[in-house]
Amino acid sequence: MVPSLVAPTPGPRSRALADRLRLVESRNVTYLSDDFPVFWEEARGANVRDVDGNVYVDFTGAFGVSFAGHRHARIQRALVEQSERLVHGMGDVHPPAPKVQLLERLSALAPWEETRTVLGSSGSEAMEAALKTAELSTGHCGVIAFEGAYHGLTLGSLAVTSRPDFRDPFRARLHQGVSFAPYPQTEEEVRVALAEVQRLLSDGVPVGEGHPNEPVGAVVVEPVQGRSGVRVPPPGFLARLAESTRADGSLLIFDEIFTGLGRTGVVFEYEREGVLPDLVCIGKALGGGLPLSACLGSREVMDAWPESGGEALHTSTFLGHPVSCATALAFLDVLEEEQLVARARDLGERMVDRLNEEFSTVTGVKQIRGRGLLIGIELCSKDGGPAAGGGARVAEAALGRGLLVLPAGGQGEVVEIAPPAVTSDAQVDFGITCLVQTIREGVNR
């Protein structure tokens, strides 16, 4: 469906739920204003219906989770069938059978001859597992991450997330052995970034005055930075980063929680440049809508973990949750059988081409960039600087027209587009037309 708005956005029921939410949820969690948000009641394909009966086109993919579409029929069947047999197992004691089946499927997708995996429930958990693995494998806890990085908000993953607004309230509790290199978007920036990485690999990471530098055990990178505004590095950067990291004996961790499993037009971004990372984190789309993540690595690296003697050093109550594993298996079937990777690549190219054409003469749009169905529209002010908060203003205005998008970027200057791969041509046409009108009106005000 294209949008069908039968009530204001937000409507009276959404406003009532917002008032109720204020009374029971920490005020830091959900942003509430007169114009935002709407409360979802139903979703299917690339459509969302709110509690007031308004139907939207979803260009967020629910934070990229619904790559195969909301409530895909095959995934939904797997959910129901598994829930009728076994809802919860004991993942590291008496594992459910779907856990084994999923691990086998992930091993078949991975680039190593023998793969070992740690499952989790969120992307942050996958990153925690990766950082622990790197320290066990190398014996070093120094980490190189990148400016603009977002890897999660648990303490380990927050330590390698660069945004000060997330880090500063908890800085004293964070691991200090992390340094941030520039994340390049031009060839000149590649040279600067690689030089800084090489310096840190050689000298180690500072951990505080009076303490020796900590040798680097891991380099953590998003092949495309999502939350930072869909920032795409130049070709060759990741391959050269891998060479430097491997020569030093450190581990290279690819955070593919957002990019992985087809969204950018390849199953994994490391395929694009023939890069072989040591560890890969995936999540979001993996569970087909249910919470699920994974840290994958070669057997050689993962065998740094000791064999379990009855107590796992890293586990959780819901590890290998049978319903999530069943929906993940169904999602992987859909990914292959419906050729969603190729669909993401082709549809994304068409969307970027049209956006470039539409905005070629709009002074308030600095750049259109992305890969596959992960696209960013960077907005700028009249003086050419970032249009701080511009992405949020577009998101609120587009909501009133029936389109769901998200702001991104360090200053909220980017409109992020991450629609399901099943989005129809008519829905894409509506979404782009809506964005063009909304952004043009904002620029001309």
C-alpha cells in the first residue's frame, strides 16, 4: 500500500499512549513531542499501521531489522510452528535443536574453512563477544576504533562507540585503552586514517598519564557507518586496513550488524573488497524480526576460549532462543529464494540515481550516498556546514505525509533510508517524491 492517513499524525490514540508512557518509562528512552511519535499497531511488508488507523510506508525497516519485510509469511509460519513446540530452551546446558541448525547455516555463509559462533540477543552482545575474543586471542586489550563509530551502548561496546553524548556520562567506567582513528570518505582521508592506525599499532594505545601504552589487540570497524550518517569509505581502504592489522598480529573485527545479510547489496560487506576479517558481528535482520545476534570467527581465533567445563565464560539466559533461531533459519531461506540481496542492490542503485537527479540543484542537500538499501541524504546549511537537526525535522515532516524515515549523523544532519527489500516500486516512488517535496520545502523556508 501507499500511505492512507485517516487521522492526524500523531492521532488521538497515539497522543494518549504518549501521555501514558511518560508516567511509566524513564524519560531518557523515548523522544516525545507534540508531533512525534506515532505508536505502531500492525505492520506488513513495507507498511506500518498506527493505533489511529494511519498507514505509512516504512523507509526505516524498523532500524534495518525488517529487511525481508514486516511479518513475512514464511518467517511468521516458522515463528508459530516453533512456538507450538518449544518457546524456550537452555542454550548452553540443554540446547534446542534449532540452535545447532542455525549455527550450521551461519558457518556455511562465513568465509573461513571452519567457523565458530557465539550467539546473543542484540548487536551490543555480539560486539561484547568479539572484544572478549580478541583479548583472549591476542593477550592485549588495546583497541582501535573510528571516529563516528556506533557499536552499542553496553559498557564494552560503548567504549568503542565514539559519540561523546553517549560516552561522557559513563566515561569513568569505560575501558580507557581505546583510541579513535579518522574514518575516511576521500582518498586523502584514507592516507591520514591509515597513518594514524599504523602509528597506534606501533606505539600502542594510551591508557592514562603515568601508564605505559597498551598494545593493540583489535581494530573494530563498520564497513559502512550507519548511525553516523551512512558514511562510505573509498574502495581499497578496508583491504589496506586489513593488511596493516594482520601484519601487526592484531585482530580485525567487522561490525556488520547493520550492513550484513544483504542490506548493502552483498551478503557481507567484506566480500566487496575480498577482505578476510578475523571476526564478524551480525544482528538486526538476522532474527527475521526477533532479537538475535551473532559473533562469527574462524576456529583458530575462537579456540582462544577454553572448552566449557560446565561454566561458560560468556553466555546468557536466552542464548540460542529456539523461536529466534527458527525465524532466523526462515529468514535465511527467504534471503536466498527471493533473491533479496540482488533486489537490494538493484533497487538501491535506482533510488540513489533518482535522488541524485532530484536534488542536483537543491543547495540544501550536500550529498547522496550509500550502498544497496542503506542510503543517506546529507543536508547542509546555507554556509555549507552541517544542517544540525535537519534529519529530525525532515523525519517529523515526512511522518505527516505518511513516510517513516530516521535522522542520523553526528549532528542529526542526515536523513537515513533503510527500507525493506520487498518495498514495491510504487512505494519507492511515493517515498522519494515525499522526501523531495519535504526537503525542498524545508530548504526554501
